[in-house]
Amino acid sequence: MLISPAYAQDAAAPGGFDPVFLIMMVAMFAVFWFLVIRPQQKRAKEHQNMLKAIKRGDQVVTNGGIIGRVSRIDGDGIIQLEIAEGVRVKCQQSMIADMVRKTEPREDDKAEKVEEKK
């Protein structure tokens, strides 16, 4: 006969508590925390601070890749971007991906700050 009969093997004895497995799970969680979760939370916090700092005249990039200058900020999270001369679009403030250039304070504002310091 060419094929030998297959017999079932005995079941392995149950292991019990394995401290090495627990240590490995804690180590994997720590690696994920420091390499994935923590940097993402930091980036989200920086993005929220950037969104709060947006003011009229700043040049921004939307998530869709549109570059425009902020022409108006509505209080309910809507901003108006001027993407070309006389062309304005409304956008949610949360859809701003990055700030390309911050505006410099006007000369009047600079003079007021100098006077306040005196």
C-alpha cells in the first residue's frame, strides 16, 4: 500500500499564563504609541493652532490643492478665499491644509505696537 493511514495526534496540554507574551504586548503598544499615535496627536494639535491663527490676508492651501488668500473669515468656521483677481470661493476653515505665507502687520499696526511699548 502506498498511502499510510493517518492517525489523530494527542491535543497539546494547555499552556497557562505566559509572562513573555504579556511583556511583548506591552512593548508593541509602547512602540505604536511613540511611533504612530503620539506624533499624530502632535500634528493634529499643531494644525488646530494653525487654523486658529489664520487671519485676513494670509495665503493658504486647501486640502484640494487650491491656493488662495483669505479675504474674509465668518464666525461659523467658513472662510472666503480669493483665488484670483475678483474670484472668491467659500471654504470650511477645517479644510485648510497649510499656511503658505502669513501677512506682515500693516505699518499702522506696527506704529501702534511701538507706541504701546512706550
